[in-house]
Amino acid sequence: MDNPPGVPPETKVATLLEEGKEADARTALEGLSRAEPATQQTCLQSLKAAAEGHPELFGGVLPSLTEFLQGSERPTRLTTAKLFVAVSEGAPDSVVPVVPTLAERLADESEFYYVRARCAEALGYVAVDHPDAVVSPEVVADLRIGLEFDEPEVREKLAKALSYIALGSPDRLRYQVDSLAEHLHVDDELVRYHLSTALVVIGTECPERLTDASEELISGLEDESRYVRWRAAEALGLLAGTADLASFPHDRLDALTDDHEFVAERAQLALSQSRGEELDSAYDEVATKETIRTQTADIVSEIRTSGDDGECPHCGLSLPDSGPPLCPSCGTPL
């Protein structure tokens, strides 16, 4: 069926934004809301690609795009959620006005879980610079409870959002330390990395709270992921500066001094902190919110690169590199 009059060509909205014609772009999006689902999906995919390169273009049209985050077609909602992730990562200030819509999607238990996961990811990016706009008890509860009950493929995005919320305001999660630590033994390396990172960030401002996670952090020193071992050693170093652990893991930390360079460095630092030794000024930037924020994207990329997993471009399902010809979730050819 032909699209209704006034519906723009699939790439026109992105072009209007690139030309700085926000009012025309909003009019075009109004027409797009009446278009066929396939046309909507094609246009939103072009907007997502534009947002990945120029997220600053989208501030004036994000309220108009929220309609597609609540549409009836699952692929449309998922693509729109991914678009919001791209804008949130690159231009988080512009997303603040639509935070309530993202939070609403996250809280909707009937929503497709990949849409909820992407909304969580977008909220996390915004929370780094605007914690007051994002971090309500309800949002934290939705993320924390999702770690227990959501689909395994979604938990990584929830854990990521929690780590970014910690970067924005560590004290907002200071009473969640024990519940976050409960998930440091899950199979997903990225979940373990994000949650151990969140604990380190909490420890930068509330190190005494890490006592509630001490057993899990000590176990983390033997994690198969060097990035998790790294964060566990950092967290224990922060804790050692404020608490007298009955059984500080000196032997385990000593064993890590022959580990990968950055793990060995953090292990040695934790040992020095446990002994009350004066630290060299070179360590001033270790385990700070700023350094962790700049490290995280590269580390996540490294973890992903070391595995073979990808994801379905239509529904977001995690797939092995040599996966099936059809996505087992949405049935779309890959």
C-alpha cells in the first residue's frame, strides 16, 4: 500500500536535520507516524546511522521520536530505542527532556525485553552527567530487579546502566552494594565487569560500603576475566584504606603480581594500601571516576572483540558468529 500524502522519502528526515531544518524535520516525522511500518523502519534506521555520527543534530526532534518508541511494531520500537542510545552516548544533554519516556519503557514489564535493555542503556549514558534527571529509586529498582529476573541477553545492558549511574553519582548506589555483588558470579563476563566497575566507583566515594561485597570481591581475584580481576583488586585496595578485613587476601593479591601488567599493578597497589604504605603520586589517577569513565568503552570493546558473539540487527538477540541462517527470536534472515 502507498504511504499517505506528506510521508517523506525514507532518508529525508536525516537530510533535513543535517541541513539544520529542525521544524521541517518535525513535520516530516509527523508524516512518518502515519506511514507503513516498513517505511518507518527504513527511515528510523537511517536516523540511527546519522545519530551514530552526529548525535548533536537530534536535540530538537527527540520528543517527536518518542512516538515511535511506543508504537505497536516491535522492530520500530527497538530501532528507535537504539537511536536514543546513540544520541545519549554522544549528546546526553539533549536526551534529558525525554528521560521520563525512556524510564516508562524500562518499567513496562510487557515491553519486549531488548527494547527495555536499550532504554536502560540510554538512561545510563544520560545519568553520568545528569544523575538528578535519571536516578530515581524506581529506575534503580527496575535495573537491580532486572538483574535477577530478566533475560540473560538483557542483563549486560542493565549492568552497564548501573555502572554509568555509579559514575554519575556513586552515593546513589551505596545501599545496593550487596545486591550488586550477588551477581559477580554470573556467566556473562560483561555483566561481571560492569558490576565490579560499579562497585569500584561506589568505593571511590563510599569505600566503607564495599565491606558488604568483600567476599565476592576476594573471589573476583580469581575470575577468568583479567578485567574483572583488575576491578576486584582496585575495589579491595579502596576498601583496605578504610576497613580492617579479618582475612585480607594478601596471598591471592601476591599471586596476581605476576598477572597481566594492569592487574599486577592494581594488586600491588592494594597490597600497599593494606599495609598503610605511602603511595607514589603516579597512583593519584588510579580508580577515579574520570579514569574509569574513559577506560570503560575501550575495555568493553576489547571484551567483545575477544569473543565471537554478534547480535541480530532486527531484534538484538545475541548470536554466535557462525549462527543460524534465521534469527531464532524474530525469524528474520541473517
